[in-house]
Amino acid sequence: MWRWLRFLVLLVAVTFAVVWMVQNPGSVTLQWRGWRLDTSAGILFAVTALIAIVAAVIYRAWSFIRRVPGEIGDAFRNRRTRKGYESLTQGMVAVAAGDADEAAKQARRATSLLDAPPLTMLLSAQSAQLAGDDKAAAGFFTSMLDNPETEFLGVRGLLNQALKAGDHDAALKLASRAYRLKPKSEWVAGTLFDLQTRNGAWIDAAGTTDDMARGKLLPRPDADRRRAVVAFELSADAAKLGDHDASLRHLKLAVDLAPDLVPAIVALMRRQVANGAHRKAAALAEKTWQAAPHPDLVSPYWDARRAADGLARVKATEKLVAGNKSHVESHLALARASLAAELWGEARRHLGAAGAGKDGVDASARVCRMMAELEEREHGDLVKAREWLVRAGNANADPMWVCADCGNAVQDWSSRCGNCQGFDTFSWRQPPHIAALAAVGGEGGDATPKLAPPDADKSAAAIGG
């Protein structure tokens, strides 16, 4: 509608101008080099307008002719780019599908069509990895290191290759470089920390933990726990170097950050006893026992209380467990001290409270073994002692340090699991129960031993590592 309105306005204006020129024709005389031209002003304006229109048409035509080659080139390049990205997409799909041949084919095609090294080189490296050609993949990743846009991709690719090959020294160097490039990446920081702890670089691991905490990559409780474990390892390193002051300082930090880190608490207690700080060691054990009773606290507590004989150890143990008397570990600690002091009645009472009562159906292996010792030492009853030992073989396993990741169970705590290399994955609990063999079927039944179902305990096979 507006277009038609503008056209009508323009038509009226032109008509008005023509009529006005007809009514006022005027005259124009031109003289040039002996030539004379007499005409009206209207004709002069008409000729001038015609010349302008012809000039405009010629200019547009010339501009079009000059623009055509460039537009044709742009169209050709756009077509190549479109096909290149199609090849890149198909190559990525082939990598995801595990089709190495198709991935390599599309990578070559994308490289020839696209001027985008970061994308095409990454696809080429992934297709080489998929085909099992790690050397070629390493070549592509190494080439990426020279370009700031692709440096991180190259470092990450080489890092993953080093981890896969088990070359932790090379992986640590690459992880450090990746961390300098992307310090806010949770994956990079976590990988760097893991490699630092694997290689025993505990000072560097402490720095990485602090950086992750400041960068909000780790919650505060997780960061404190990591700092505690790292401080415990730093204490051990300092002790090996003979720097006992630094070792003690690191132990105190570990205990302050993680009051439930029993190995650090035990180590600190022994150091305090060695330095003559018996009361501090005893107070630390008593405080820990109230929150998390653990059998490893008993012996260093006896040393802290200077309990050398049986009766003294019983009295000391009573003080230790006073804040948590009903816990099964409290009864077992008192039973242990009572056996050593030959207080048979007390030992039997506490063992009964720990599970030996009601025919010992629910007794753990520790309770059964202590009951066997009690029957033999108190009454000399080898038959009952043997019965308790048989029960011990069939009873629930004693608590151990169990890895949360793989189920590996060990007697002595360590910061890394020897089976899966997980960091700080051990917790004190009963190992996963293994129902190794089921009863053999009746007559004519399948005599093949039946293993427990996998979901009974996914970590059962790793026990004993």
C-alpha cells in the first residue's frame, strides 16, 4: 500500500513538473566552436535526465561485471567450506561409532577442503588413535603444540597417550603444561594432582590443592581432607630426612584438618610420647575414641599412660573408652586388656557384649579368636578353643582398610590404593563378604561351584590385595 502511495505521489510530481515546463517553455541557446543550438529549457532538462539515466545504467552494468568473478569465487569457497564441515561432522560421527577407515577418509577430505587446522588435525589425530596408530596420533598432537589455538588440544592428546602408556613422568610434565594453559579446568587440575601424588611430589600436590580450593574446584571439606593426607605424607618424608620438627608440624596440621585420620593420629601420639608429651598423646586418643573408636589407638595409648603391666593396661583402657563405653571396639579393647591381665571374668563379659553371647552366632572373627584364647588359657579346654577357631573361619571378617573404588582390603593404611591407585580411598570397615561357593545341588544336580552374584559385592575379587 505504501509503495503504491509513494508511486502516485512521484507520478503527480513528475506530471506537475512537465505541465509547468510546457506552460513555461523558456529558451536556451548554446554556442560551441561555431555551432549554435536553440532549444527550450524543458528539452534541455529532458536530455540531461536521459544522459544521467544512461550513465547510471552503464555504471551498474560495469559494477556487475566487476563483481561477478568475486561472487563466483565466494560461492565456490562457500561450497568447499560447506562440504568440508560436512566431512568434519561425518568424521566425528565415524570416530564416535568406532569406524576407523571412515574416520580417516573424512579426515583427509576435511583437511583438503577446510582451512581450519585445529579441527582437522584433531579429527586426524582421533582417527589415527582409533586405528591404533599411536605414533601418527602423537605426530598430529605434537604439531598442534606450535599453534596457540591448538596447543591445549595437543597437550591433552599427548597427556592421554602418556597416561595410557603408563609413563607418569611424561604425563606429569604434560599435565603441568596443561594446567598453565587452563588453570580453571577441573579435569586438568584433578589429573595434575593425581599425577603429583603418584610421583610423590607432595609439596606440589599441596600447592595444587590450595589452587583448586581458591578456584572453587574443590569443596572446602574435600580440600581440607586432601591437605591433611598430603601433610601426613610430607611428615613421613621429613622424618626420613631427619627433620623431626617439620615432621611433627606436618602431623599436627594433618590431625587438625582431619580429626578422623587415624594413621596420622597414631603417628602424632607416638611422636608426642617420644618427646615426653604423654598427656597430650593420651588426651588426643581419648578425644578421638569418643568420635571414632579404632583398635590402632589402644597400644599407643598404653604407652602414653605408661601402662606396662596387665592391670595398668586395664585401668588405662577403662579411661580410654570412658567416653564411648557401649561401642563394640570399647568392649574388644577391654577384653584384650583383660586377657593380658588374666581377668577371665571381665574378658568373658566384654567378649559377650561384643558378640560372643548367645552361642556366638553373630560373633566376628576377632571375637571368636579371643574366645578361643580365653577357653584355652582359663580352662585349658582345647575342644572349645578349637570350636571357636572353627567359628572364626566362618565368621564375618574383621574390619580392615577397604578401598571404596575397587574393594581392595589391607591391614595398613596408605594414601594410595596399591590395586587401583586411588587417592585416599581407604576407610575402616568390614571387607565385602565373599560367598565363594554355594551348596552343591542334590542328586543329579549341577556339581559346578556357584559364585556369588556380582551385585552381592562388586569388589569381592579385589580383597586380599
